[in-house]
Amino acid sequence: MEATMAGFLEKLELGEPTEHLNMTVFPILASRNHCPEYLTLKEALDKKLLTVTEVSTGGSVPELMAINAADVPILLLDGEELSGAKQNRVLNTTILLKEHSETIIPVSCTEQGRWSYRSHEFNESGNILSKNIRWKKARKVHENLKMACVFMSDQGEVWDDIAALSHDAGVHSSTGAMNDVYKSKEETLDEYLKAFPTVPGQRGLLVFINGKVSGFDVISLGSAYGALHQKLIKSYAMDAYLDARKGKGGYTVTTDRAKMFLDDILSCREEKYQSLGHGWDYRYEGKSIVGSALLYKETVIHTAFFGTTESGKVGNMVGPRQRRGHRV
């Protein structure tokens, strides 16, 4: 594993875990070290320093145009959802948009039943793709990076997974929008948000659901993590809620088990790709683990690792539907 990444992981500290129903969260703590400054998606949109639109009037499902007018980079997080324009989308990978730049960014659609303008520009929905869909998307992106060096997902699989999410949540959306599921479960998700507030020095979280590792996210800037904390909690909580609906109970998780997961990450296989913004995009695969990291100026800007199943390992041949792309 790349030395900067390995050193970063080895220095992470786990805070005291908190439990709510079947979900356990360990805050990940890190000291404030020198690292590049940047804005989050919401901060940049609120300050009108970021504009995200369709790439053209006709649009292209797997691509959007992002224009950064700021003097600093802007962090777009893997799985963050953008709402509006012709249909809602999520980021396929974490990107640190360069200052004063125009970048075509790779995305996946999270609203299958709409292809008409609601607005010229995108807003942020306040959601991140649910963890169980997010890791499967990450697996496909890794697969396509290996084969063609493109940050493309399997759009059909994403749509199928969102349809399953809606079904399991008992929610009907006229446009098949993931955002409608989150809105309908806002009261339930708020209970998870109340149960897992941020703590001083927090830069990330490690989540267990039903006693099994779900995943973790770490972000370099404390202020950026604070801005993204609730989105990340909801991403994991959606899966915890759905598991609870199926009658699965909670389990006690020890700190030793949490540390074991972090140790297992160090043995993952690593591949390196040029990012679409600043830095390098690293991809990881291990036994029942899929992960990624964005490194810039010897700093881990964002990293995420997920517990998976053996059937979800990277390596299956990309299907014709995926290779064709999804231009409209």
C-alpha cells in the first residue's frame, strides 16, 4: 500500500462507540495536520462559486459539467447526490475540482423515470447514495477503470438497486427517485442523526450494522467532515433501517473488531489512476472489502472502505449494457 495511505490509516484513532437500534458508530479521530484547503459541494453552491449543469441542452446521463469559480478547490464526494436539471445524479468518484476550472464529471442517474428539465442548474439534495448501493457502484467503477480507465458505473444496476431500495422501504416514486425514499423516511432517519452527533476532533466514522462492518469514510478537513457528517450518517442509516424492517436485530461491537477491520484494509491490493481533478485516485480490493482514496499533496483528502460479500468482488466482465454507455 502507498506509504502516505498506509501511514494515514495507522495513525487513525477510534473514539467511543455509540449505538442506536442495530447501528453502531465509531467516530474516527485525527489531529489537525497541514492539508490543502477546499470547499464542500454545499458550501460552494451556497456561495455561488460552483455551477453544475447538463453537459449540453440535450444532456448525457453519465456526465455533467462542473464549473469552479473559486480560488480554492471544491470537494465532490463519491455518492453525493445532485438534484434538478433533467434528472437527479450521484458522483461516481470523489473529485477535488481544480480552482477556476471546467470539468466534465462522471455520474450515475438516481431518477430513472424523468428526462426533462426542472431547473437549469443542479442543487445538492442533502443525500449520499445508500451504502449498499454505493459499494456496488464503487466495485463497477473499479472494474471499468481496470478495463478502460473510465469512471463509469453500471447504470442499469444502479437503477435496479434503487428500485429494490424503494420496494424494501415501501415507497412509491413516480419517477423512481432515490430522493423520494429519503424524504419519505425523514422522520426515521432523523432519529439516527440525533443518536450520532459529531464529537471534537472527528474526521470520519466507522459503521457496523447488525454487528457486521458496513464501512467507513474519512475526510481530511474537520470543517468539511462536519458539513458532510449528516449526509454520511443517513447513507448508512438507510441500510440499517431497512435491515431492521426485515427483523434483523442489533449486536454489540467491540473496539477490537473495529481495529481488525482497519488492519484488514492494509492488506488490500492497490491500483492508482489519475484523478479528474487534483491528485490521484487509488482503488483497493481485499477479501470482502472494496475501497478508494483520493490523495493530493501527500494528503488523504477522502477515503472510503466498505464491507462486501464475496459475490461482489471486482473482476467480472463488464456487460454490453455497461459498455454502450448511456447517452441520450
